Amino acid sequence: MDDYPSPSSAPMNPISPPCQTSNQDEDRISVLPDHILLAILNRVDLPIVIQASTLSKRWAHLPHSLTQLLIDVSHFLPRDKNKRENCTVDQIMTTYTGVVRRLLLSSSPDNRAIERLQLSFYLADPYLHSIGHAVGNVMERGSTKSLQFTIWADTHHPSYEHCVLLGQRFMSFFQACPSAFRWLTGLILQNLTSGDTDISKILNTCTKLEFLSLIYCDSVIDPVTGDDVVLTIDVPRSALVALEITTCGYAGVDLIQAPKLQRLVCANWIGANPPLRFGNVPRLHSITLRHAALHWQRPFPLSHCLSNTTSLSIMYLNFADQMIWIEPEDPKHLSPIFSHLRDVYLYNIFYECDLNWTMFVLEAAPSLSNFYLKLSRHPCERSRCEDSAMKVNVPWDQASPDFKHQWLSLLEIVGFVVDEKLTKYIRLVIELAMGLKRIRLLDQEPCARCNAMNNGQPPSPTRRRFPAEEEKNVIRQQLVDGLSSPVEISIG
């Protein structure tokens, strides 16, 4: 198939001619002992390793002696755009599979063990079993500490029917190569539509799997209701430590049991809010939620999503410049959940939104040390689509009259501008945070699309802007005027 997708890493050609090197320089390198040469080659991309092995017979055995291997299908894409357009997945995977087999099946002089092995390839037959059996042969030596598969769809923008086919193809690969999957520690899947129990089956079978990333994945639509299916993860014996679910089509994610899970990322969900439900996840300490809210998704209280989690120390919420999709609530409902929270990131809050609602997070997290806010002013509406929810202000007037925070040390605001609303908010935090030591106020990062809308011209002086150098001392004084606080304020 001609329309193959390009993986994200930059394409390189493993059979390009090596750089010209003088004989004197080559001799200086060649006299180095193998262990030093291998230490160098273990840190460079495979195409460079292959090029180096063509320099002389002295180097020829080195690729077969590497203890760390990253064999990335992107390295096998032609550099030339015209050649790439005429290249097929079959041609790429034929070359790729041959290299995998040569590097993994051929014996090295020292019968070396591969400690770290990463393979990135297209989910295409008839190559999968050959790759899996070559990996299984290496795994049987029992010395590999890390094995990761990154598996790409074999076409751009596959249809639902093709995603179902890819899901079936992957499960066939999974079942045919148990020696490889038994040792798998990391797995990244893209564009798979799986059966409703397939993900749990993978996690329960791959007993060493610590990292799983699902991108543009979903489950087969319920044949009776026609609805999307909830991804259920019930893996009491799983080694899973980190889970990432990005732009997937599940109706939701139900983490019934994942006792070793520590880090969770969930982004761009399509189901109703809240997107997650937690059961037994006693070690979960870091959660990231990134999402531009859609019009059928109503804001939800965090306590409805994070119940049964009591070990969180890091929370990152990114609102993608759109509607705030969490609902402020009584801090008492969140106090057991946020009792160990140390770092909170509330990112890409649309600028027009009042910030006082963020105080409920401070009040619910008595151990919070660092509070990071990022305000977003993007006339280009970079994250908006036709299904985006309407942006509305978030009111909050339920702060406890006697509330004081004892442990907050740092407040950082990215996207700071000269604005009375922001000044009042910062002064409120200074007043309530008794131990506040530092405030960092930073400018918004430039946006090419917004600049293009302004024809490259700087914003008008009458518009909200980051303070000029001569204004900074005045702003610092305004922020602490009348408050007895030794806080250090840096601007820019």
C-alpha cells in the first residue's frame, strides 16, 4: 500500500554512504578497544551504527555486539520525498524485518546479551511473526532488562473496519509469539480497535509490562446498543506502572484493579464526563488530564473522578484554552484525595476566566508546595473545533473565611499581563499562603498562528501585555503593598 504513515521520529536512511573520514582519523578510532567503540555506538541511531560498520573489517562485527538496540522503522524511509511517495509498506517492512533478523539472530563473537531492545514497526503481515520469533530468540537468553514495541498502523487515517482488522492482526501476533510478549516491558499501540477484554488479556499475560500507551484506539462497538464501550482494566497481578490513553474512542475508562499503577495520562476523550473511574489503585501518585471540552461534556467535580485515590502527589490539568471542565466543589470532599498533593499544574486556562475558583484546590490540598498556573490568550483559537463547548466563567465564592495555607512555597503564573484582575488574585494568594517564598511571573510563549493574524506586528500598547522592564518594580510593589510578606517576586 503506497499511502503509508510516517512515524514521528525523523526519517533516516540506514544505507546512505558514510561521511568521508580521513584514513588518519579512521585509524585513531579503529585502534580503540571494542568496549569503548560499543559504548559510543550504543548512544547513536542505528543508521550511523550501520554506516560505521562499513568503514572497515575492524568495525564489521560491532552491530552484532551492541547491548542496546533501537530499530526504528522511520530509519528505513527514503530521505528523498519522491522516492518516499513511491515506497510501499511492504518494501519498508521487508528491509526492516531483514535487518531485525540479522541483528537479533546472528551470533556475535562474545555471544552478547541485549540489555535494552526497542522496536518500532508497522502492524503489517506477513512480517510480524518473523519479528516476534527473532525477538523471542533473544529473550530466551534471559538477560534483557527492557523490551519495548511501538506499533504503527500500516495506513493513514484507517477506517473503523481497518482498525478492527488491525486489532485482530495484533492479537494474532500476540498469541503467536508468547516468548516475545512474556518479556515485554513497554508497549505503544496506535489505531487498534480491540475486543472488550483484549487490553486486560494483554496486561495479565505480559507480566513484566510496566508501560502501556494507547493512541487513537477503541473497542469494538456494542452490537446491541451501537454505543462505544468502556475500557475496563482489571489486572490485579499486572506490573503496570504507567498508562497513557490519548485521543481514544472509549466511552470511559474503568480502572478496577491496577495495584502497581503510579502514573496515568488521559487526553482528548470523547465520552461523557468524568472520563475515569478508579477502584484499587493504591500507588497512583501522578495524574495528567489534557482535554479541550466538547459541547456534550458537562463540568464534573474532581471527587467524582478521583475517588479511591489517596496517594496523589502530582496533578496536571490542561484545559487547552477552552471551557474549564472541572467543577469547583467543597474542599472537604477532596481533602482525603489531596492530602499528599505536592505539585499542581492548571494549564491553558482561557484568559477571560476568573481565577478565584482555583482557590478550592489550595484549600483542599494542605500539603501543596508548588502551584503552577498557565493562562492562555490565543485569538487564533488553536484548540477550537465545531464540537467545542462554550467557554463560560467559573464562579467561586465559597472560600472559608478563616482559611490559611501553611506550606505553599511557590506560585508560578505563565501568561502574566498587566491586569487588575491578576493583581488582585496574586495578592489574595500572598495573603492566604503564610509560607509563600517565591512568585514567578512569566510571559506567554509566542504563537506563530496568532502572530500571523497580526501580520507579524507587535500587539497594540492598549492591549493586555507583559510588563516592560521599567514597570516591573512598580508591579512588585503593587503586589505586596500593605501585606507583611517576605515573598520574592521575579518577573520574566
